Amino acid sequence: MLFNSSYKGYYQYDRGMLVNIKPWSDRDGDALWRTAIGFICYGDFNLNMGLLSCIEDEPVRFPYNKDTEPELYQWARDTVSRDQVAMACAALRWGHTNLPDDTELEITVPFFLSKKHWLTPDLWLWLRKHYKLWTLLIIIQFLIIIPWNKFWRPIYRKFGTGWAGKLMYPHYSLFITAFMLAVVPDGKLTDYARKLLRKDVEDSNLVLQMLLGRWPSIFDILSYEAKSFRWNRRLDEPSDVYEPENRELEYNNIDIDLIYAALKWGYRKNI
């Protein structure tokens, strides 16, 4: 949802990860999450403003205009979720230079994000930059989550994304946690958390492997071909992920650009 002052609509990354203009009546809620990925890749000022315009409202909202689409505006304010907010805030803290920082972000994000969602203790700690406590809590959580996922994954594969999926810790949450961990200051606790999370990540997931401290070979990086956005999911699990059309793949570089964003992050961190 790029910043657009015309109020005729808004720009966003759509399901195929292409930038399109959308009318206010389009209920494409994941735009906040996808636009965060775009900002991590490109550091564009308009993407920065688009994210801030949603995060700094109270409650947090998706970018519908309350004058032209009041019902959708209210729907957006009522339904925004934690994963959307966490990914957007991780992007804003990514460390792009010469852009406005998020100094006031931990103050302006309210405890009740919407009618359906509120801050969990771990997200509350991270937003307020209590990073050591947050990292410790994440370690405790994943010491339980990872063994459970390994036990439950064969059942999940057999029965699919219905009831079995509800008992599986979603991989997109690990993906978001890895990006949140990427902005935490380095230390022994951070290193252990990265090593722990890496135990539930496939070797072929180049982005998460790099963010969690393991560097793939240059051959794996150069030979990767974008087919669909795979970094937030496991390929050995059932998935209803959107598969882009050939037209979208022709212009879609965001899969590969996120690899290079992770490479730049590692170079900056000297990992």
C-alpha cells in the first residue's frame, strides 16, 4: 500500500508481488505484509510512508479511505492482525539509511490492534525494544514449538490444511520471527535463538538460512529461479499459496531481491 494522496485508490503489492493500483473497495488485507517485504527489498520512501500511515493510526488499519469507503475503513480497523503489524514494524526497523526512523513506533502501536487482535506479550516486548526479554521468550517458545512441529508434520501432510493445520505452528510466523530477530542487537542469546530457529527451516529456504546465520553456497544463490514466493512456507507441507501467472513471473523480481536484501543484511552485521 504505497502512499497515494489522490484518494482514488492505493498502490500495493498484490498476490503476485507486483505493484498495482487498487480501488478502495478491494479487500486485499495482506497488502500490509507484502508491502513490508517490498520495503525491506527496496527501501523506497513511498513504501516507508505507506507503512507508517497504517501503523501510526489507532487502531492500526489497512489503507482504506474513511470518507469514500466508510464500511471498508471500519472493517479494516476491526480486522488487522498481529502478523501484519509485526512484519510492517520489522521492515520499518530494517535499517535503511536516509529514511525516517521508527523512534516513536513503540509508543504509537496500541495494545488493542483491532477488535479481533491484540498484542501478545512477546510482540509487546519487541515493539518496546525489550529485546533481551523478547529473545529469551522466543527461545522458550521454540524449544516447545520445534519438537511439536516435527511430531505433527507427518499428520499435517496426510490430512491437509483443515483441522490438522490448526494444530501446526505456521511457518509464516517463523518467517516473521526471523525478520524480527534480524534487527535485535547481536549477542550470545541472539546467536542461540538463530541457531534454534534454523532447526525448523529447510536448506532450500535461502532467505531464512541467511537471516538465521547459515550461508548457502554462491551456486545455490545464483541458480535460484523465482516461481512463487516460497520464503514464508515449507515446501514439504500442504499449502494454498497463490501461484503467480507467467505474466507476473516475467516482471517479478521480489523473490530474488529478498535474497540480496538478506545478503546485504549479513554483510552489514558481519555474520
